[in-house]
Amino acid sequence: MVLRALFLRPPDPAPQAAEGAGLQQPARRRWRWLVWLRWAVIGAVWAGFAGGLLFLWLIYDLPRPEQAFEAARRPSLRLVDRSGQLFASFGDVVGEPLHLVELPPFLPAAVVAIEDRRFYRHHGIDLLGVARAAWTDLFAGHVVQGGSTLTQQVAKTLFLSGARTWRRKAQELLLTLWLEEHFTKREILEIWLNRVYFGAGAWGVDAAARLYFGISARRLVLWQAAMLAGLPKAPSRFNPLANPEAAKARARQVLAAMVAVGAIRPEVAKQAAGAMALASPAAKAEAGWFADWVAEELQPVLPPGKDALVHTTLDLRMQRVVENSLTGLLQGPGAEAGVGQGAVVILEAASGAVRAMAGGRSYRQSPFNRATLAHRQPGSTFKPFVWLTALEHGATPEAQVLDAPLRIGAWQPENFEKHYLGHVSLQEALAQSANTAAVRLLLQSGGPEAVARVAHRLGIESTLPENASLALGTGEVSVLEITAAYAPFFNGGRRVTPTGLAALDIDGKATPLSQKAPRQVISREHAAMMARMLAAVVEEGTGRAAAVRGRRVAGKTGTTQDFRDAWFIGETEGLLIGIWLGNDDGTPMRGVTGGSLPARLFHEIAAALPPAGGERAREVAHPARQPT
């Protein structure tokens, strides 16, 4: 009867009024109450219906929680130098999945202290923590503290995107409740430790420990654990490799939080803070250009979907020398002379193994690799290919060539200082970088086609001009390309292929990466002659600034028109060092020649490198001393 009354229209009160006004007011109040009750029931039905639709809208695209631990990730690619030191990583690096019993107890304690102090007391959503964070943010005027629990962070990490919407937040709450229902607190903490992002491509605490400290998470000490626990808040800002001081400051905050919750004593925290030791970023080599170049080389041999550890030819000691020397030159005398950029490569003359590579003044400011991708005119550093062509046509270093004004049609090549040597030996002409002598040698040795064939045979792959200006280096080449093409002059005549790869480690099994074997492209006799003439360039010619006391140095300077490019390519101790200085837009420098700043930079780099084997290295580099 009550339900029927809810949906019936109340009777007309007029008849009641005829019987007595005393009965009219109670009847009206009773029917008014029934009307309100009827609308309340209708509203509840519609609210339930709308709530159901809202719930369906929230969950229709939620991932299945059971499949979260099988989520796909990008395969990782880690690069180590010759000594096994990690210097670059690509993709998602994931370490071993570890249980809490395998980790030092202060690691999970540090995480709970800094991320979610009430973790063991709430049921996934910490209302007290949310209220405290809201009050702190309101008082500060901006967001300074979050209220997310570890369980909520697991829900976000495993299931959801980083979108900041009300719908995503509601989904996070639903998944948080699901996690609390299906996992214990210890299991949730294990999931967090193994799946949260610690920056630099490292997912999980074991990957982070290996990346930042070179050890398994099982072996972390207290200050290292505190540093890792502080990373997830802002992985880039607190990265120990990029910003050691910020990482230390954050670790001290974590230690203070551990003291506040009673996880450690104050004196233990003080001792751990004093034990922190991280290398300064200035002491670390970026090696970003080398890493990008090697990663590109690897693509044809990488198995799809597999994590890989790559042993490279990089020598981080040499890399630091190269980067620090180039940076110092560009910031000092280079800046005064209008030099905006530079590139340097070091490779072994015997094998083509690249030991160091700098593609500019700063990889972070410009990852464009000027050592491999930029093509510039080499100027007089191309002349050795002209001289070699002359040797193969019967000339010797002692043979005479005329250095005097010359005209070919409308073109009249000139020497740099308008000074001419007259009849001079090939060795002296190369040492003094005589331009007209170079053009005459080219014409006497078969012309530009013959010289181009010799250059291509030694490793120059770029297209070269088909006219006599080729003798003066008017073609365009890369630093790595022309530096490697000098290798036959110093290794007995064998062409090498530049490489940065040594071995590939898949699933713990290391396999050497096959490379093109050096092959004989010129005679050992001609190689010895070229090495001797290039040594004269440093001993008595334009490359004197490159000389290093106590070492035999050979090489060639190069300068292009209007001082747009300055080069020095040289060899010492079996290592080839190629250097280019200039500006990306071709703006002229102020009087910079190959014999000035590039030769001085070569000297600085070569002098800082350790001896590469003494007499044995010199014999490899200068085959004139070997029997033919």
C-alpha cells in the first residue's frame, strides 16, 4: 500500500474541507511526505543507473591486472668500453627480479621512509597522508608534497599512463584496491622495487644499482640504498651520474627520513652521509657521439627483442683526453679566433679500431656528429693521396717537382703565402704544402681520375671532383673517413675499416663480431716512403706545432679558402688522430690554419696519451724500419 501510495496522485482535499478544517492539514503533510519519498526513490534508482554507467566508463579499457607482469618493454642495449666500464645504454634496462630477503634490509626501509611512511598501516589509500600533503601544498602555494602511496605508485607503473586526468586517477584508485586485495604488503613492496623507474633507462632497483654503482642490488651499502630510494621522485634531477651533488643532497634527505621513522640511528645516518663518493661529471666522458655511431653500426646484427651487452673498442681514458682538450681549445684560443666547432677521432692504424670520438663541443647541446656525418673540404690533408699516386707512377721522395705560378684555363692556383720554392723534392714540397707543386704532380700522374682512384682504394668513399682542383682538397669528406684512409701510410699499406665493435653478449654468451680484415692496397715500400715524407711535415714543415718530444710524429696540415676549415691528421705510437676545426655554417675563422690550432690540439692530445707499446708500436706505425 505504501509503494502504491508513492506513485498515486494525492486526492483532492476539497471534500475533506467540507467535513472539517481540522482534518485538512494532517492529510496534506502526509501526502507531501509521500511525494518527497517518491522522488527520493526515483532519484536513487537513476543515481544507481548513472553510477553503473560511470563505473563501466572507468573500467572498460582497464588492462587485466593478471597480465601486468608480462608487460612488453624495449630491449636494452648496453655499451661498455675496452675495460668493461659501462658508458651508454639504450632501451629499458631491467635487472634481476629480487625478493626482499635477497636485499639489504635498509633498502626497503629507505623506500618506505621517504615514499610512504604509513605503508604498513593503510589499505592502499592513505587518507591521512593525502590530507597532510594537501595542507602542505596549500600552505606553500604550490605542489611540494604528494599523497600517493607505494601501492598507488605500483598501480600507475604497471597499468596506467602518465596522463593527469580525473578518469585516470579514479582508475588508479580501483587498481590500488585490487592490488591490496590480491597481494601482501611485502609482495607490493617487491613489485615496486623491481618495476619502478630509476632514470637513465633503468627499471627496477637491480638495474639501477648496476647502472649507477656497477654492482648488484644485493651488495648495496646504506648510502647507495638511500640514493636509489630518492631517485623515483625525480630521476633526471637526482641522477648520480649527471648531477652527483643533487643526488647526495637527496640521499641525505632519505637518511634523515629513516632516522625520523626509527629505521636507523642518527650516528649511522651521519656516517653514511660522510661515506658518499661519486665521480664529478667533469671527470666522466660523454662519449655520446661514439655511442650513437656504434648503435647504428649494430642494427644489422642485433637479434630482435633481445637484451644485448656490447663490448666496444672505446678507450674511456682517451675519450676524456679528447673531450677535455677539445673543450678547452674551443673555450679558450678557439673562441678568440672565431672557432665554433670541432671534431676529433682516434683510431688504431693497424686495425681501424676507434678509440675515441668527439663530434662537437658538447653532445648535450648538439648530438650531431661532425666526425662522421659532416662533410667538409679537407684542403691540403688530401695531398698525400696525390703524392702516393706520383710514387705509384715511378716517382720517389727525392724526385724533383716545380713549384711555380701555374694557370689552367681560367684557374690559377696559388701558394698560401704567394711564395714559391722553384724546383724542389717531393718530400720538401709536401712538408711545405706547396699548392702549385701538388697540381703539377696530379697532372703528371694521370690527372684527377687517377688520384681519385687511389683515394677510393685507400678508403675515401665520398664523391670527388673530376678536375685539377682535387689536388688542393676541394672534395668533401668526413673526419673519420679521411683519418682511416691515412692508415695504409702507417701500417704497411693495408686499408682498414673503422669500427667501434668488438663483441656482442646475448644471454650471457659473448660472441666476437667479425670485421673486415685489413687488406693490402699499396706496397709496403710506398707506405714507408709516405710515412717518411709525412714525418718531415712535422719535423721541418707546416706541422711543427704537432711535434711531441720523445715521440715520432707524422701528419699533414690542411686549410681551406678563407680559413673556413682547418685540419691536422697525424700518427703517433700506432694511433691516428684526425682533427677538424671550423663553423657549422661555414663562417670563416680568424687566421686559423691547420698548422696552428689543429696542430696544437694534436700535440696536446698525443702528449696526454700513454705510450702504446714503445718500439713495437713505432715499428708498426713506421714500416720503413721493417724488412720488405
